[in-house]
Amino acid sequence: MNDLHYEEDYDPQEHTWDDWSEEEEEQQVQCLYCKDISPSAKEVLQHMKSAHTFDFQNTRKTLQLDFYQCIRLINYVRYKVQEDASYSCTTFDKNDSFFKDDKYLQPVLENDPLLFAFEDSEEEEEEEEAFDLNKVEPTTELEKKLLSLLFKAKEDLNNLQGQFEDYKSTQEEKAPWRERLGEHLENQIFHVVVLCLTLVDALCVFIQIFYTFFHECQAPLLLSSSRRWLFIAFEVADVVSVVICVVFLLEIILSLVAFGPKYYLPGWPHWKLHVFDAAVVITTFILEFILKGKEREVAGLLIVFRLWRIVKVIEAVILSVSYTHEEELDRLKESYAKLEDQLKIEQQKNTELQQQLQQQ
């Protein structure tokens, strides 16, 4: 049969779940006994039941076939039909040798959709439970490896589903404008701007302390009319410091609006630092209006603690560099694999040439 292709070098790790999903949507399902094509596994099973008197689901239940045995049964029938188009056996026994032959774990029909859809078809028809992997007893080394891969895939799937549900619960009530606001607040450029404002605020506080110190010391050079610029700098620094403090307080409020209370609760990345950051900003803002004189100026230095954001900036830079290195490493691995294959080919050619020379 020209429509059937035996896949000798099959590697399940070469295909991702997305690849299987796309292929399953694009390809149609072929009958086990003839060339009839159906758009779904459910319909092809119904066709085999009516046209060939073969009830796959009933056979599966009667013989109590596990997952591997179902795969072997499908591939066995396809293999027999490939050898003889008139093959029409629909009665099988649990003790048939092919049920333990690893040869039939490899698909006969390339990307056979029926191998990945017969369970879904049973769920659609009778809403029965899927296989319990804990009850599967592998009898060969290949089955053990496949079972371990299935357990790993199931665990990863459960983790992803849990993460998705958590993400979904946090996003259901979140408006699009809040998402955009959160993206801006967590942007690396925004963190750099905050760091710059923090340094400017610290500089303003030092200017105020510097002026107050020399003013109380009655330094004649600084109090002369020619040095009035220092007094102006003091006043400007005072205003700039208050404005920056208000901007920081506004940032705290916007973070609460964008991310909600969870932003400051356990479970959120760096939540302790966020609480510390908010405490520093709010405390500094309150002290700006409560304290006077030197105490107020020294209290303004509290804002320097906001420099912890350097950690987030460094983290973002490290992640960016690591992603770049990973991509470069993947390219190098791919190039190495190609060179290795080319080397094997050249070595094989060299061996053949040596053999020819020896024969001559």
C-alpha cells in the first residue's frame, strides 16, 4: 500500500506537543483495514465497526489492553495490511505474541493520528476515565523508559496547569490598562530612572546639609552677597527633594493599583523588598513635613535605601546576557553536530577508499 510508510528511525523527542497538535489538526485519520479517510478518530472507529466489523473500543475493554498494547494492536494491523491488502482479521487474543513485541511500538503510518486520538475518542463517546499510569506494569525496558517519560510529562503538565490557574485567577479581574501600567513599572528603563532620581534626591539632601553646616558655623565667605548662589541651591534642592519624594509616593500607589495587594504579600518575587521600599518612601515623605532643620535633612537620606533597585537592574541584565549566551550555545551545538556528521561521512569515505586500495 503506497499510502502507508514505515518509520524506521523514530524519535519521539524530535516532536514537541505543539508539533503534534498542529499535525493532528491538519492530518486526517486513515482506517486500519482500507484506504478510507475520516476527519476524526471517532469517525474512523465507527467506520471500522460498520464496514469491517471491528470494534476497537470493545476489543480494548474485553482484552483489558493497556496503553502500550493498544499502540501495538494498531501498528500490528497496519503492518499486516501493508503486507497483504486483503488482511481482515478482527479477532485477537491477549496472548498473541505481537502484544509483547517492541517492534509494534514504532508507528507504521507516519505521524499516525489514531495513535494519539483513540483515548480522546473513548472519552467523547463514553466519558470514561483515562488510563491510570500507576496501574501500568511495563514488561520491557522500552516500556519502562516510555512510562518514566509519561510520568515526567504528566508531572510537568500538572505543574503548568497549576501555574496557569494561578495566573488566570490573578488576571481575570485585571483590566488591560492595569497590565500596561504594570509592564511600564517593571520595565528596566523605569528602574534606571528611579535609581537616577534617588541619586539626585540624595545629592539634594547633601547640598542642604552642606549649606546648613556652614550657615551655623557663620562662614563669612558663604554668607557674603557674592555667595547667594549657595542659598539658591539650598532652596532649589529642598524643592527638588520634596518633588522627588512625591513622585516616589505616586509610584508606590501606582504599583498597588497595577499589581494589587499581592505585590506586597508573600508569593510575589522580591515582595520583602517591595514592602521595605514602600516603608522607606512613606517614612521619608512623612518626615519631610514633620521634622525641621538638620533632623529633616538627615531624615531625607533615608531615600538612599531605594538603591536596592540596583539588584533588579543587575538581575535583568544578567537574564538578558544569559539568554543571549544560551542562544549562542544552541547555535554552537547545532554547528558542532553538523561538523560531527560531516566528519563521520568523511571518515566513512576514507575507510571505503582504504578498502578499495587494499583490494587493488
